Amino acid sequence: GFVCRDTTINDNTKGVASVQVVRRAEGAEAGNSLWASHDTDILFTFVMEGSVTLHGEGRDPYELEAGDAFVIPPGMKTRLSDGSADLELLEVSLPGTFNTKLEEA
């Protein structure tokens, strides 16, 4: 239910860092995304517009709005839900190239 726009930072830093802009896909419902985990050292996300709920394994859901930010540790399962139609996230990772594992609930 999300689309990403790559800013080419990963290519231009030869994999040192990556920056992407993430939005809800056009026509996507505001439901739940799949659970995901990653193997990157740092995955930082800033909510530029809208609102969304962040779920992390073993943690209470946390409602986020424009101006909020969060960091997801490597290997931690997370998912997003109830993203507003205007949701826009800025995602930064170090290193820029990493693996994401998607899982059903």
C-alpha cells in the first residue's frame, strides 16, 4: 500500500546512505501493512505530512503525526497502519543498501 521515490542518494554515496520519500499508493486503503524487519544499522523515519500508527513487536501502537520521527533497530518487526491520505514519510538508512523481510501477522 506504499510507494517510494528514491532520491538517488544511495547511488551517489556508493551505498553509504539512502534517502527515500514514502507515500500511500494511490487508491490504497489506510489498512495495515505487512510486518517487516530489516538488517540495516540505522533506519530513521521522519513524518513530513499526515499521520500513521507505528506498531512494533512487543510494544504498544504509537500514533505519529507530521513532525514526529522514529528509529527502528535492526531485526525488529514493525508495521504501519491507518495512514492518512496525505501521509508522506522521509526514510533514511545507513548503510544505503539493506534487506527487508516481509511477513504476514
